[in-house]
Amino acid sequence: MQNYQKLIYIPLISLGLTACGGGGGGSSKPASSAPPISSSSTPSSEAPSSALSSAVPSSVAPSSATPSSAAPSSVTASSSSSAATTVITLNMASGWRGNGEGNAGVNVNSDGVSFTASGDNIGAVTDLAKPVQLEDAIVDMVVNVSPEFKTSGANLQIIAQIKGGAWAGEWNCWSGNEVLAASTDAAISCTISEADKKFNQTEFDVQIGVQAKGTPAGTVTIKSAKVTLKQPANSSSSTGSVYSANVTSLRELADFPIGAAVSNNDSPTYNILTNSKEQAVVEKHFDQMTAGNIMKMSYLQPTQGNFTFTNADAFVDYAKSKNIQVHGHALVWHSDYQVPGFMKNWTGTSADFITALQTHITTVVDHFEAKGNVNSWDVVNEAINDGNPVANFRTNDSTFYVKSGNSSLYIEKAFEAARAAAPAATLYYNDYNIDQNNAKTTKLVEMLTDFKARGVPIDGVGFQMHVFMDYPSIANISAAMKKVVDKGLKVKITELDVAVNNPYNGGWPGNKITSFTQSVALTQKQRYCEIIKAYMDTVPANQRGGITVWGTTDASTWLTTATSAYNGEAIAWPLLFDNNYNDKPSLRGFADGLQGINCTNL
Ligand code: 9MR
């Protein structure tokens, strides 16, 4: 039996993952902070003017901090290749050097490579020998900072730089202090995708490392580091595919919202406010956006009473300017990473805790009601456990349950607060695996029956649907949706992606698909079509809340993180557009499903 839960929670929480490409941590960057600019490893005259700029001059002399000799001999890179990826594990025993003016150098010991974070841009780097094509490569590191570093409030920035030519650098990656815990391992990640394919070269070696940002103190230890190169050139998922789904506009094929989860500063690379390819795809095909991260609790109220709407406002304003609705996600979610510390550490009464929860909901919903185009909300996310054969509400793993006095009362209180603040908004309960028509679905229906009987204001159910090619069955997906339809509630597919690899189906990794071939792409097309068709066939028009995909390109999916079940390998290929924003066959499948066209793998 598949267990999707494993795939979501364990790593993200325990390692405090932050990823430049698709990860969540970057979004916690304090709104007032300067952007993550490198000035030490890039001569100051060529430093990009903002973190999101690709304005690296074409001709620049190397800085004194960067050795002019590109000899990479000190690095031992052990590579393992498959048809899909090459992973370079960096040697932590030698080859590293201090980087940045005034750097005291690195210490190498059994823990890894350490440096004293004595100032902004102080860090450690090592070399990768040419030829190495780093465009879209993912750099993953496990770092451990000292208590002084944590207390200093400084941040970390993974960097990469070509050691010659224009000395182009990747300066967009940002791991905010909030994702670091004193003396605790944290996984940080960066997708190298500085504009214009600067890293797609063979002439020069490349230096890779991490540096402190802000006014740091203490030490930083890099415990491990690896580089996962992009798909090989013959992969249809990473190269300029000649395929066209011939879909003019997905949203024009439906009279309900067609959405995508998008980022702003939580993923600088895929920032909807600055990435023109992301904008083009979103504006062409979607009329609803969900914030992948930045409307979660800790982003909006990091400390009690301090609401930080800047990033979310910019996101909503962009949507509004393009006539795109926003689906609010998520008012209440137990997952540790987005629960504000003041709630996790609550020592007051349960009644006061519920009041604090209501204050969060009321303040947030009021705020976006005033802006105008947030029309629906995931009010409570994932409150039901995965118990088998009997599911129940989450208990000890939910701050909300525990702090509400070991009670699920918080769920209905959340819905009541949301309804009071937004009488016309559509209010959803959102969860994963309920599409399996299993014990969790049964518990869901029990809750819906109870809520309806007692007048708790709920309008619909969000089926996340992070699914696989082979699981769950269309019959179970339809049956589960029908149970919600029969309650008179709306059904919304809120987070759809279809991973081509299923790590839970028993044969893994022996049956791992390592190359996104045309045949795989067409099978995925059929699967997308069948899922959308099941939705259209099962949910009556007036109960369709819409369909949202969880991301745009395969490059930005959450399923490629270092700590997901895919171990940082880009082998899920779960979305509608390839790494270069080209249409995939899955886009055609989605469109066919909306139009009732036969679902085929042709
Ligand atoms: O896609 C999101 C990823 O960037 C974050 O790191 C992660 C933790 O905050 O959340 C991901 O989105 C989740 C969504 O909010 C709720 N359902 C499961 C999604 C995938 O984990």
C-alpha cells in the first residue's frame, strides 16, 4: 500500500529544508532584508543589482578572492550516472578554501568543512573540474551552524561561479536564518539557473560553495554537499522539446477555475513576479493561482501579532492585475515548518489558543477580503491521519489538536472564523490520500456529515491529488469524489501532480524510471486525461470548485527536493511543462479530459 504521507512530511520538517528551486525556506526571507547578492566572489563592479537580476556583465576580471588558476585538482568528485542524472558528491576532506575578503580559511575535520563567519560574504568554496554543464543543476548541502551564527540572524547563500569568461554566478539562492537551528543539521538547496544558459559551458571550471549573508557571527560547517546535474540532452523533459500540445489556453476550456501553484520570493528562480517564462505560462493557461508557500501561517504571522503581508500582497496584486483569482492556502496546517513558534510553544489555556487561532484567521481573511480577488480558502489542511484500517483526526502530531486541549474543536472554529470574515468565499477542507477511497475518506465523510448536521460552515473538499501513474485507481478517485458530491459539497482538485515514479509500489528502486522517454510522456498524458475526465464525469457542474496543478514546470516541482522520496533526483516529471516551459503531452491530456476527448497514449 502506498504511503504518500512519508513523501511529504518526514524530511521537510526534520531537516528544515529550504530550496532555491521549489523549496519553501527562501520565502521566509525577512521582507526588509537586502537581497542575497554576492559581492565577495564577484567583483563589486559586476554584482547584480538585485537578487533576481541576471545582469551579470559580459566581461569581468576575476576578483582577488577567486584564484585565477582553474586547477580543480584538489576536488575529488565521485560521480554516479544514470540515463537521467549525474550526481557529483563533493569531497569534504580536501579541496575547500575560504572565500570572501578577510576570510580566515577553512577548517577540515571529521564533521566536514567549517569556516568562521566573520562578515558578510565570508564562506567556503571548492572547484568542479570542467567540463561540467551546470545549467539547472541542483546543489544540495547539509550545513550546521553554531548558536552564535543562529543568534546573529545571518542567512546563508549557496553560490556557484564560472571561473573565467564573464565569471557568471548563481546569486539567487537564499536560505534564511529561520530555517537554521543552532547546532542542528539543516538541508539547503539551490538550483543553478542564472539566466541565459551561462552555466551551459565547457570552457572553464566552476567553483561552488556557501557564504554567510548579513552580519554573521560564529561558525558554519558544511557537512556534505552534492551536485545533481540536469537531465541529459536527450531527455524530453529538460531540453527544448519539439512537442506542442497545441493547447491555446487551458483555462478557456473550462467554466471553473484552472489553477497553478506558483511562488514569489520563496523560490527566486521561479518567482512569478520576475520570471517572464513563468508569467507567460501562467497568464496563458491559468485563471487561478495558489501560493505554494507564502500564505502559510508562519509566513503571515511569524510572531504573535506581527503580520507580514508584503510578499503575499505582491503575489495577490500581480494576480489581480492579470485577472487571475487567488485560492488562499492554507489558514491552518499542522505541518511543523509552517506553524509559528508562538503557537508551537503555547503555554496558555486552550481557550486562549483557539482565540489566537481565530485571530490569525480573521486578520488574514479580512486582509485579503479587502484586496478583492482571494475567493476561496483551504481553511484547514490535513487534519486527518492516515490510520489503517481506521483513520481519525491527527492528535499528537498536530499542534492545533494538542494546544486546543487535545481536541479537534479547532477545525470547526477555524471554519466559523473564516466564514465570519468572508461570507461569500468558498471554504474548503483540504487533504491528501482521500482520493484513495480508503479509511481516510471514511473519516472525511464522517466529519462532513457531522459538520453539515451541526451547521459548521464548510463549502467543499480539496483533493490534493499528488498521485502516481498507477495509483490510486480511477475507480477509487471517482468513488471518493462522489462521496463528497453526495454531501452536496464542492470538489476541488487543489494540488494535482502525477509523478511517473512511484516509490511506494514495492519494486522501487528496481523499477525506477530514469529517463523521461516519449512513451512515458504519453502514458502520463493518458493518466492526466483520465483523472480530469473522472472529475468531469463525477462532479456536477455546479459542484466543481476547479482544478489546480502543484507547479508549472518539472524543474520547479516540490518532488525534486533533496529530502523527498526522490532523494533530489529529478525523476518525477509530474507537471504540464518541461524544464524549459515547453508543453508536455500531459498538457494535451489535461485539455482532452476537460473536453471529453478519448484518453489515449497516442
Ligand atoms: O510545495 C510546497 C513546498 O515548497 C514546501 O517546502 C512544503 C512545506 O511547506 O509544502 C509544499 O506544499 C505542500 C502543500 O502546502 C500542502 N500539501 C502538500 C504540498 C506538498 O508537500
